[in-house]
Amino acid sequence: MLDGASILVTGGTGSFGKKFIEMLFERHRPSRVIVFSRDELKQFEMSQEPRFKRPGIGFFIGDVRDRDRLYMAFRDVDVVIHAAALKQVPACEYNPFEAVRTNVMGAQNIIEVAIERGVKRILALSTDKACSPINFYGATKLCSDKLFISGNHYAGKLDTRFAVVRYGNVVGSRGSVIPFFAKLRHTGKLPITHEEMTRFWITLPQAVDFVIDCLGRMHGGELYVPKIPSMKIVDLARVIGPDCKLEVVGIRPGEKLHEAMIIEDDGRNTLEFDDHFVVQPQFHWWSDDYGDEKGGKPVPDGFRYSSDRNDHWLTGSELLEMIQPFLSG
């Protein structure tokens, strides 16, 4: 599906966008890839990296808040990966209107323009914080998720289809705790919020692989959740700074002790596959046989997929192997 396709990535200069484009060209032959973002400096710096100096990559300055600019950018585009967002929890708490404009109104703009321009597939990236949110960032992303899923109603019988991918913390992404701990380990002290805090953990290549797989399998309306491991923040701190003293500083505003990606109420519409879950949309046209055809099975009553109830926990050696590339220096 991606060979010969014209693909646009919003937030294309971010951690996910750059890795997605890199792996896309390694494995497929798209006709062109459009990097859509609002920061000219990041676009320039990206364009100077050897891995992105190749025919077929174009840079388009624009903001998802600007509907007219999206309309220009989406011309003759087949696939959109929506990775642009205001993501920092404190920033969204202190600038809530800005978060709404980007994360919610931006989502609406993408949906409407994609339908008008005849884009075939749109896959939006979500976050575990959108599941039963307690902070403003999570609330805007939950709203965004609902908008993209409902976008299939607006598309009707057209070929345009929308789906969502939701996953947890990305190893080494911008704002990750790894560089924060790595920077402080020389002080001999690392701050942790709570000794029992857990999080889901995924690498950038794993996230990209999952997104590409979901593009190939989506019908429209699905919310995809990968099966990924959990870890304790205290274990991560001990791996990064084994000789450091751990200082408990308390849970920050808008932060959970454990993150979830599927809660009990969504579990009633969830199918389990070998390596992922699908929260099915409640559409009248959605086939009840979808799970049987694709090998999915309904999850049991009361099912909840949260970082503290996970079957897969990272060991210290696994954590060290995953984060080693980010600890140099």
C-alpha cells in the first residue's frame, strides 16, 4: 500500500516523524513524503541530515491549526500520519487554550481537509494519557481520538478512512526521563516521583513498525493498542544511576501512579490479537465477524490493560539494553 504512495507526516520533524520517514524509505518505495511542521529551523536541520538527503522528501511549513494551509498540503496525498501535538503535560496545564487549538481543533481541520481532498487513510497517534485522562493533555488527546474515529461517519461512503494508534512512553524521545536521569546521575542523586510508579515502554522502531502494520490492516474506526512491556520508574533510575541515591519528590500535578491504555468500559468492545488489541468502533456497518476473520478474540469481562497489571515486565538487563544508546557521555 505504501509503495508508490504520497505520504504526509504532521509533526514530521519530531522524534517519531523522523524515525518513521527513515524506516519508511528503508522498507518501502513511496512516491513522495511530505514533512509538515511549523518550525523552519527544525526542518532545515532535518534536511541537512544525510539520511534525509534524498529525492522524494519535501518540507512544507504549516500548522495544523491553519485549515487553508492543510488544504494546500493535502493535495494528491494518499496517506496522512498525524503526529503533531502539544505534548508536555505542564505546558498544556498552563496553556489550555493552546492545547485545544492544536490537539482538538487541529484534529478537526485534518479530518475535514482529508475528506475534501480525498486522502485514503489517516492514522492519528494517541497516548496512554488519553485513557481515563486526569490532565489537560490527556483530555485533549481523548477528544482527538474520538474525533478521528467519528471522522469515518463524516466520510460516509467515500474512500477516506480514519484510525488511531495508542501507545505508551517512547524510549529516548524528546522530554523522556532517560536524558533527564542521565544528566543528573553525576550528582549522585536521582529524583523519582513515587517508588511504585509504573509506565508502559516502547522503542521508536517498535512504534514505527506498529504504525506501518496498522496502516495495512485498518478498516476505519479502530483504536489500536500494541502489547508492550511495563517497567517501574525506580528500576529505570537504578539502571541509569546504580550508585545514586533515590529521592522521592512526590507525584506531580496531572500525573498518574499507573497508566492505562484500555479500561474496563472499553474492554467490552476490545479484541485481542497476538501482538496487539483493537478497540472496535460502535458503528452499524462494523462487522461482528471482524475478529473471527482476523484471528481476534474478545477479552474477558472486566479486562483492563494498565501498566501495573501487565504480563510483561522489563528486567534490569533488558532496560539497560534498550536505553544504552541514550547514555553515552
